[in-house]
Amino acid sequence: MSEFTVAAGVATITDPDLFSTWPDRPDYFEALAASPDPAVTAKKRLVIEFEAALARLVVSGRIDKEIDAVLERFIADDYVQHDPNIPENGRAALAASFRMMPSVGDVPPPPVSLVVENDLVCLLMQKPLPDPSDPASTYDWFIPTIFRVRDGKLAEHWGAFKKGTP
């Protein structure tokens, strides 16, 4: 039995362990990024690799030491942020927001679908959470986010999160 399947561009994760191992699963990246159009595959790959690099930093506790290098690799110089929790644009503001995260944490949710339209990549992530109405079970929380890709880097981001407490 496979740990996941990808049909019509959407991954179904059948092995719960994949929720924690996905950042180190190139087979998962390849299956999720697959497209007959190499340019679409490249954009999907860019977003998946960015999310995986961030996930590895969160799990390892290396955010403070390595976030600048990760952002240099993936984020455009004139990056624009549309997230009320990160009120400024640019790499420095993004790095500062990541440095405020817990130094070691749970693996961030895996991408389960990426849809590309021109220079926009809509990313959908999934995370099972405890069901408040039935503590013995979980429900799937889906998190959408959108990136604009320009010249092989992430140039703009729209997030779905509400403004949090400082």
C-alpha cells in the first residue's frame, strides 16, 4: 500500500506518518509537482521546496541560524507580503516573523495540491487536528495560500491567516 496517491493534482495521504516525513520525501515532491508543462512543474517545485526548507528549519530548531539563507534562495529582493501578521514587505520582515516562531516545533503541514495559473501558484496544505467535538478523532484542516513567482523566485504572497496577537 502506498503512503499517498496523487489524482487530478490533489494528494491523498494514506499513511499518517507522511504528515511528519514529507519534507524529506523527494518522491512526494515529484508526484505532487508533476505536470506535462515543464514551466508549471518548475513553479510547483519551487513552492514545495520552499515549504519543505521552512519545515526542516522549524523541526530542527535552526530557524534563527538558517532562515536568511533559505529566504535568499527562494525569495525575490522586492518580495511583497499580504499577511496581516507580517505588516512589512521584503526578506528582512519575513525573516523577523520566522524568528518569532518557536525554535523547535511540529512539522508544518504538507502541501497536498498546487494549482498554477500564469505566475500564480495556489498552494493547499493539510493538517489533521484533534476534533473538538470528538477528542478520539481528528478532522482535516486545509490551509490555502498563494504565491506569485517571478524569475524563479517567490515575489509575492497572500496568506489566509487572521491577525494574531503580537
